[in-house]
Amino acid sequence: MSKPKVAFYWCASCGGCEEAVVDLAEEILQVVEAVEIAFWPVALDFKREDVERLADGELVATFINGAIRTSEQAEMAHLLRAKSQILIAFGSCSHTGGVPGLANLYDREEILRYVYEEAPSVINPQRVRPEERIEVDEGMLTLPSFWGAVQTLDQTVEVDYYLPGCPPPVGLIRSALQALLSGNLPPKGSVLAPDVALCAECPRKPTKPERLALKELKRPHQVLIDPETCLLAQGLLCLGPATRSGCGAACITGNMPCTGCLGPTSRVLDGGAKALSAVASILDATGEAEIERILEGIPDPVGLFYRYSLPASLLYRRVGNGERAREGRSS
Amino acid sequence: MSYLYFPGCSLKGTGRAYEESLLAVFRALGIPLAELADWNCCGATAYMSIDERQAFALAARNLALAEAQGASDNGAIQLIAPCSACYLVLLKAQRHLMTDTAFRQEMSGVLPGNMGDPGQIRIRHPLDVLVHDVGLQEIARHVRQPLRGLKVASYYGCQIVRPFALFDRPHDPSTMDDLVRTLGAEPVDWPLKTHCCGGSLTGTMPEVGLRLNYLLLREAQRRGADLIITVCPLCQFNLEAYQDFIRRRYPDLAPMPVLFFTQLIGMAMGLPPRELGLQRLLIPVEGRMAALSKEGAHARA
Amino acid sequence: MSERPVAGDKGFEPRIVAFFCNWCTYTAADLAGTARMAYAPNVRIIRLMCSGRLDPQFVLAAFRHGADGVLIGGCHPGDCHYQEGNYKALRRYLLLKRLLREMGIEEERLRLVWISASEGDRVQKVANEFTETIRRLGPLRLAPRPGMIRLPAAAQPEPQPAAREGVLP
Amino acid sequence: MRAHEIYPNGGPRIGVYVCHCGFNIAGKVNVREVVEFAKTLPFVVVAREYKFMCSDPGQEMIREDVREHRLDRVVVAACSPSLHEATFRRALEQAGQNPFFFQMVNIREHVSWVTEDPREATEKAKALVAAAVRRVIFHEPLQRRRVPVKDRVLVVGGGIAGIHAALTLADAGKHVYLVEREPTIGGHMAMFDKTFPTLDCAACILTPKMSQVAAHPNITLWTYSEVIQVEGFVGNFRVRVRRKPRYVIEELCVGCLQCIDACVYKDARFPDEFNLGLGKRKPIYIPFPQATPRVVLIDPETCIWFKTGKCKQTCLEACERAAIDFKQQERIEEIEVGAIILATGFKTFDARRIPEYGYGKYPNVYTALEVERLVNASGPTGGEVRLRDGRIPKRVGIIHCVGSRDERFNRYCSRVCCMYSLKLAHLIKERTGAEVYNFYIDMRTPGKGYEEFYDRLLQEGVHFIRGRVAEVTDWAITPDEEGKLIIRVEDTLVGAVRRIPVDMVVLAVGLEPQPDADEVRRMFNISCSKEGFFLERHPKLAPVSTFTDGIFLAGACQGPKDIPDSVAQAGAAAAEALALIDKGFVELEPNTAYIVEALCSGCKTCIGLCPYNAISFDEARMIAVINEALCKGCGTCVAACPSGAARQHLFEDAQIFQEIEGVLAYV
């Protein structure tokens, strides 16, 4: 009997998720033992045709990391979806949009203009921009089209499971693989991480006071962070209370506040809004002026509360001028 | 702070003494007054009752001029209107401009200036300016000849505290009483401060008008007032000019000087009588003052 | 989300969701009714026990589902039936406004008002003013969001939330 | 996720009922259209309309449908839930269904009564119905919480309303704490000589009740005391009362008053509060002879010992029972009660605010309350109506509506002034034979025997001039006006301005809320109406209840009221309190917050937010736990819980999200 076939693919991502797979270290050998890798362009030489040749559903599982920004990424997502029994959104970008999702604060034209004209490292006096199609002597050259906004994987194709994190913690990957190989899977649509917030496993939990009342909000570069005490108690906006556990409080162990990469629990519709509500609730002020003064400590609410989840949020993207709104998702 | 000054017709005519004393007092206090250039009829009284729109238009033109001429000044434009009728009609027109956008648009087409924000003009009565902007302390500092022993009945008439009570109470105004005390004189408790002077009835229905005047004068006399001060050229004229006629019908009335309040201030500040237009009074006040100072000297002796 | 109706002779009609606290604002709205104080029909009132129950998610959900404006009503400062729920609402509101600003949504589309139980006339005034404000701003042109909006798991009647997820680790 | 996805094999069965409320709803909303629309909504099995859903047949319709169509969710679109939510929940319960599978849609107060255009009203009603249908799908069966009720009652204010409420409750065997700010109970009524329209003597009917209060075994009377803090909720209020020092030990004083005679001040020389300064008292005094409790007190502001530390303390020597204690300190009492009745009364309008009426300027201008003291046999003049200069007035003018029905001050009618003015007119005429003029805007005499009393006064020859008085002046024109006060008024029946010279002016001042009504209402967590009087829960159906369960209103603190109405309301408030206490428990709305323990991360965000300290941290399990008995259901912790582990019954996130989508889905 042949080994079950699996695939790995990346879309709009940094490559960190691929590294996370390698982080399984020698365990990866067991995985390779158990499965046949049918497609993993980052690691091995595969072509799109290799996937196209597969029968529908021939892949037992496919792991896609990265958000969806281009027509090519969408095409690949659709193709892999068709060929896979189980599609897993791997990492924050495919799960909730990730850091690339913050691009939804800008519209397509702003991004292209900056990248090809305004960025300090660019010399482009003719203001040349990549064209989707260009006729050259040898024939027609094409590029994938660049969409107006970033999408999550499940906004593009149906997703069966989510492995959250930026990148997903090794422990969660391991558990997911075990579940997959043993066939002991939770209901479809589940996020393969504990559904309790990070405080549950935070080593600093015992130092958290019962009544938090913040008079001032601080950012990590502004203070010497005490390595023992609850970060919120130090006035640092740690998103641990609003974020799934499963990472072993990795950032906090590194003396940095949680930034929310594992996303909200299943009971929350919009993680950013919920975190915002919690933060606002524990401010120690009742007068409008005093509240505003404290809130000056949050210069970029979207960056704080939606660092990994803007495309998955209710608002999805910034409301701009008419052009932006009309454009929506141009492909 | 500087002020624009809207004289209106009375202060150039029957109320010339009002203008003279007003300008003299402001000059002495060192407060510049700039007469509104090219002003026109304020639109008051008769005009208002015949054609309100045109009356408002006349007032609006004055406000437009004020906006244009006062524009260089920082802060709100302060427009002083000493005549009660002018003061009231300007206030009314301003509110009309602020609430009736159609009228405002119509006016902005034909008037000078852009009528950007008619609400930015502050229409002020000189009594308000003197008591609240300049302040009683500052006035007291300029008093050279305190009017000791002088009993003064303050008369406001009907228009400057009603319907807009912008600087004093509508039923028992007291700004002038405070001012009188500052000048060293003694205010008379006189309940007729805002009762009717007869207005134009003295001309049209003299029976009624003269009786109203008589009641005011007699009560001031009975309460021991040496003179009456007022803020309105029409009130001053009514109260002063008809005393002979009134006396024919009501012989118990003694002559009672009726001064503009600015004249009284000027007297206390020791300004020359001519600068205050005192010579224009039909019932002279100098005799009374002389008697007072003699009494005073007597008392001091 | 339903399609925006074709503009009739009246043009754009704002859709407004109002979250009113049970004790002051909702009661004031009842009073406005008893006193027959007509106001813009655009305002749709949802009752919460306290403005402190107002989860910012509700506001964003309202915008996502087509609201052009969201009104939050609570008791006057110091008058909260639950002592200080309205202060919590105020803090969330002020932070939420900052978020909306960054997301390109006009701040005026979200308004917090204090209305006591006896201020029926204020409900009328605020409803009319707010409707006019939103009418002036025009429709909220939120970009359509691909994908389905799931209800939060915990509140679904079945399957029960605890059993549904969290199999790992 | 949509409901039909959650319920692939049949789902909830919903019944929708739209009420006409006569023409109240149907006159504006096209009820038929709403019903037809409701039928198109998911899971709606039946949708019906009826003239009055709250009536018996209306409720029966629901009960029948629940049984016949096996409905497990019901939506009623009618009036405000504050009126009939309980009614329809009960109907569900009677039909064997959990009462919380119910949602009410307010299409009367929030739609038909506030929308001009029928089309728009109908559309709005549809949107609200759609929202409720979506919401009710997500309702869960709930149980009401039962909380035991303390069987004691606090009555705040010892005027006639408070006295009557306290006695009613005490007679029913309940223990009552009666707290009064002044040194004696009796309130305003104790100041009156006669009461309208029967002219029976106020003291004769009030003082027996006052003594009953003092003697009643079930009443703890604390005068010269104030409530300073209220905590808890219906059935279980914890109240702190400050008892100010009177420097006399209440339990020892027998009211012999020998100390007053013995005071080093031989003459009474300080203005007497009870007589509004018209009489004098000593530093050690009793407010009036029938004061209850009959205990003297020392005013430290005027007592020479307190002011200088030097006094022979003759009072101390005179007291055989050693009741005087110059070292007495204020005491704080803490009590627990099940219900509270507020009967804090009113204050009269400050006549100085209308300078043209000359109060405070002309000595012969009096307020009506001062005249009540003048005509009172135990008052400063022994009941003789004498002016401050000792003269007996020959002509008296009574000006009505002073501070009432006046855009500048209070728009409302104070309800009692017409009648007390008639009473005072009668008494003054009886005592002095003076000509009495009443200046009124409208005579308002709706009450048993009131109009007849007005007739009687007309017969007695009291003058009535219709017109709002312009001013009271000493400006005499004619010789007969000399030395008098002249009332200038436009007589609107004659159509002329008149000048009426009088010797005495009585200002019929209106009734206003107590100056500290706003602080008091905050302390008790209730609302005020626009004018500042305490707001009743419903003007018709719950006139003595407030929006805070267990707190009731009696007397003029709720609005101007005469004695009969105050007493009636006090009885009603006592009955409400009694009903609450005798039941022994209260059923609380099951809208409490709860934490799904398995999902709580123990982040503690919620703990500090709870105003009732209902959330605590379980150190063993490292999670937050809610004490549902303490939770009042505001939901602040639920909104704040960053991981959605805290939830609220009846206001679940999903229910509210559904409502939001619902109101927006149909425009």
C-alpha cells in the first residue's frame, strides 16, 4: 500500500512557516517515513504540472501557508483544494491574514506607487511598473495580477483546519500531524490549538494582580521590562488574554508581550475588537480627557489589535476614497 | 480692545449731548471709538412696524459695514450702539440673520462685506461696556469730583434690558445704581426703572404720553432724586422737554434735570461741562450741583 | 447582508443601529414614544442592560452588516444603574473611535450619548441629529468582505462550545 | 453561520404575534403586512395578528398555538417590554414552555408612536420583527433566581407620607426604620393650622399619628439623622444612617423642657427654623410643643458653650435625668432592609427669584408657608395675623402660581397652591376681617369637595382677579395707595390693567424638589424626572415604584401633591413593600453573567470591573468565578472578557449579533 500523499505550499508569506516545519528536527524524518511528499516547492523541485496530474482528492492533506494576494496564489489554492482531502491553513497569514494582511490599510495603487516609485531604495525615473501582460518579440509575457486586498485562505477556498501561529508552534504542528496520521481529527473548521487564552499557560500568571488599573500604557522599547512580572501589570499591552494558548508563551518567555499571532478563541468574532474592549476596560480613568491621555499610548490601534488578523476582521480593510471602495477585489 | 461706534440719528440730533459726553468719557478713559463709516438709519421704530424686512435690511447693512470695518481687529467685532432703539433693532436683525438663512442669502447678494458670520459681531450698549469691560474700579480711578450727596434715579426705559437681557436683569436692572455709587452719588430706590416714558405717544396722544412722563418724574421727585439719568435719547427727550407742559396740568411737579448717564460720569470725572454738552440741558444741573457742594462744605465745616 | 435599496425619491436613507441601555436610554425612548415625539425612522434600537455590555464587536458587526452609523446610549456619568458601566463604555468608545479613524471610517459615524430616563425629547433630538449627520456623510462604503462571518462558537446553540474544539494538545 | 445550517434536521418552531393595540399600532403600522412578512422568516411556523395581544384571548391564542403547533419560540410585537414582557412570558409558562424562549418587539413606543410615515413605520416594524425572530432562535431555557427578602423596611422622610407608610407597615407587623433629617417628624404638615377643604385642624389629625410612631413597638425612629449610603438590591439593602448629635441623650430626655428655661440666655433670641424665622428660640430648644420625639436639642451654632467653651451650663444642672451630653458624637447605624420607601418631600419655591414681587425687599410680602405659621394657633403670633410692624392688615393680596406655570422657573402646576390660597384667604378673612384678593391665572380645584370650597369662598366675598401679577411695588399714584403695597395686574376678564393697594401680600409659592434630590436619587440609584422630582416606574401602572426594584416612592418627592394624595400614595407604597416582603423572596431576571470554567484562562480582566464584587479568583483552579447571587446582570465583564469565556444569559453575544443582522437585513 502506497504512503499517503501530502503537499506543502506557500502564498503571501515570509517563509517562516516552512522553517517551522523544519523545526520538527529529527521528527520530520518520521513524518517523511509515514507520508509521501507530493509537492513542496520550497524544499524540492516540483512543478505545477505535478499537482495538476494528480487525481482530485489524491492528496490526503495539504498545508498552505501565506495569505492570498495574487491571482496565482488563488489559482494554486483552488488547484490544491481540488486535489486534497484535507486542506489546512498553516500559520497566521493563511489563517487570519497575518502581517501581510496589514496591507489592507492601503489600497493597491498606494502600494505599487510606494514600492516602485517612492521607496528610498528605488531609482525608477521612468516610473516603470510591472505590467500583467506585455508583448515582446518572443511573444506575450504575463504576470499574475496583484489584487486590491489581502485575503485569508478561507476567504478564497474552503478550509478544513487551521494551524495558527506566526509561525505555528512546533508542539501544535506535531499534535496536528499525529491527529492526522491517526485519523483522530476534530470537527471540520476547527483551529488546531487550545481554545483557552494564553494566560492559562503563562509563567507570569501568578504575578498578575486581581485588579488591573492602568494609568499609563507603555511600549516595549520605552521601559526596562521586568522578566518576572505580568507584562500588563507593567503597563505593557500584552495580548495574551485575548490570544489562544499553545505556544508555551514563547514571546513572554523571551520577555516580550504577546502580539496575538495565534488569533482569538473560537468564541470571539473579531479578535481585535475584543482585545480592544479588554484593554479599554482596564484603564484607570473616568474623565474623557484623562482617558484620551492614556490612549495616546496606543499610536496605532490597528497595528496593535489586528497585527495578524486585519483581513479576517469584520472591517476587513481600510475604507478609502471612492476609488478604493469601487476597486474592492480587482483581479 | 477697540470699539466701533454706531451713533444713529438721535445722537447727531436731539441727543447730541449724549454723543458729546460719550465720546468725552471714552476719550478720558483712553478707549478708542471708531465711528462706523457710511452708516445708515438703523431701521428702528416706525420702519420696523411698517416693513420688517426692509427694516432688517437697513440694520443688516450696518452690520455688514461693521463686519467689513472691524475685520482687521482680532477677536469679536464690538459695535457700540448708545441709542436704545438702535441697540435693540441691531440685535433683532442680527438674530434674524442668524436664523433666517433665506434672508441672509438675499442680503449677502446686495450688501457690502461677505456676511460670513453675523454672529461674530457683538452689539454692545455703552453702559454694558463701561461697567463690564472697563469696570467700575477703573472708572472709580478716574473720578476727580465725587458726586457726594447727589441722589440719582436711574432710568433704563423699555428697550435695553428687554427682550434681550444681555447684561442686566430685565425686571430690576441695577447696573446704573452700581455706577452711581462708583461716582460717589447715591442711587434712589425707584421702582420705575423700566416703566414706559411714553415713547412717541407724547407726540401722538399727548394726554397719555404726558401722564406717563409725569408719573415717572413725580415719583423720582417724591423719592428725593436730585436728577434722573438715562441711557436713551428718546427717554431723555420725553422726560426733559415736556416738563413745562406737564406742569401746566400737574402743578406739583418741580423741575427735574434729566441727564444722559455719560454726562454724569463726565461730571464726576471732572470733564469740562461743554465737552459733556451740559449747556444743552433744558433744566440746568449746575445750580443743583453748586447747592450740593455748598451743603457739602457746610457739612464738612 | 442585504442589498442597499435602490435610491428612491428620497435618495440615501441612512441605516442606524442604536444600542440603548435598559435603564436610562431605552426608557427615554419609551418616553419619547409615550409623548408621541416623532423622529427619524432610520434608528433601530437594540436593548442592552447597560452601556457597559456594549462589546466593540457589536459596533463593528453593525457596520459590517450595513449600518451607516451606530449610536450608543447610556446613563449620564454618575447615574449608571450599575454604578459605572457607562464609564467603561466611554473608554471603549474612545479607543474604538481611534481604531475607526485609522480604518478610514469617519468618527462621526459612531456616537455615544448620555440620556436619562426622563429625557424623551433628547432621544428625539439625538435620533434626528444623528440621522442628519449620517445623511450628510453618505453611505458607509465598507469594502465587501469575502468569506463567511461565523458566529462566535460559544454562543451557538449546538454543538456545545466546550466539546467542539480544543482537542489539542 | 445561519440557523438553518445549525439545524439541518428541522429547527426551532417559532410563533410570531403582532398586536394592533387598538389603533395605537395598527393606526400607523400595516399589521397585516408585518404578519405576512413574518411568515417568510426562517423557522416561523405561525404568524398572527390580534387587536390586543395582552388581553386574555390574545394570550390564549399564544397558549393554544404553543400546544397545537408545538411552538418552542415566541415573538410578540407589541408595546415596550417594560409593560408586557412579563405577561407573555407567563403565557408561555402556562402553556408548558420555558418563559425565556420569548422575545418582545417594541413596535409601539419605538415605532408607531414615533414615526410619521405609515410606510416607514411598517418597514421599521418588519426589521425589528426580523431581528427578534433571529434572536429568539438562540434563546436558551432559563430559570429565575429566587432571593430571600429581609422583612424590614426603611422609610426615609418623616412627613405625613413617611409617617403614614411607616404606621401601615408597622401595623402589619413589619419592622420599620423611619429616618428623618429634622429633629422632629411631622414635615410640612406640622406647620399648617388647618387643612383644605374641610378646614380640620392639621395638628389634631397629625399629632396622634406622630405619637403613634414614637410609641409603636415596630418602629425605630431616628430623627436628626440622614441616610448616607445604600448598597445591595431588592430584598437585601444594606443602609448606613448618620445620626447627628443633638447633645441630648434621647433615651433619657423626658421633654420636661426645664433645661430650656434654665438656659443662660434668658430670652429666646435666635431665629426659629420651624417658624421660618418669624419667631425666636434659644440655643437649647424643641422645634414645637408637639415635636416627636419630644426631645430637646442643642444648636452648636448658637450655644455659647460650643462657641466659646465658657458657660455656666445651667441647662446641665437643670436636667434631673442628666440627659445633656456636650460630648455627644455623631453615630453611624447600619441596617439591613428588604424594601425602601422614599418620602423625602419637597421644598417651596424661593420667592426671591422673582424680584418684581418684592419678597425680601418689602417686609409685608410673605410666602404662603410663613402665613401658615402666622395663622397657626401655636405659631409666633398665636394665630393672629399681624404684620411685622404689629398692624393687622385690612387688605390682603394672594398671588397664585409663584414659581409655577412659569417658563422661567417651573412649567408645571404645583397642584396645591390654588387650594391652600383659598384656605389662607378664608383664614385671613376670618381672623382679620380684611378684604382678600386672589390673583390667579386659572383656578384649579379638582378634588373631592374642592370646587365646593371655592364656591364657599366666592360666597364669603373674597375677591378673585384673573391675571398674572406684573409686580408688587410701593409706587403710589393716588393718595389711597400711599403707604401700601400696590399689586399691578392685568385683569384679563375686564381687559384692563389694575392697581390694587394692599397691606399684605401673600405669595403662593410652588412646590419644588428638595435641593439635594439629585444626590439622594443617586444614592438610591433611581431616576429623576425633568423637573427633578423622583421618577416613578410608570406614570399610570407603577406610580409608586421606581426603576430600582424594592424602592418605592410616597408623597411630594415624586411630584407636587396635597395631603390626601400623599397619604394615599404612602399607603400604596406600604402595600407594595408589604407584598414584596410577605412573599418572602424575589425572583430576579436570569440575566446574570457566568463564566464557562473550562474556557477561562484566568486573565483576571473581569475581576476589577465588577461593581458588585461578584467575581473572584479561584486560586486553586486559577480561573475567575462569578457569584451569581451577587451579579446584577450589567454584562460589563462579558463585554470585556478577551477570550469570550464570560457570557450573559438573555444577552448572549450570538443573540445580539443576530439582532444586529436582523435590524439591518430589511430596510
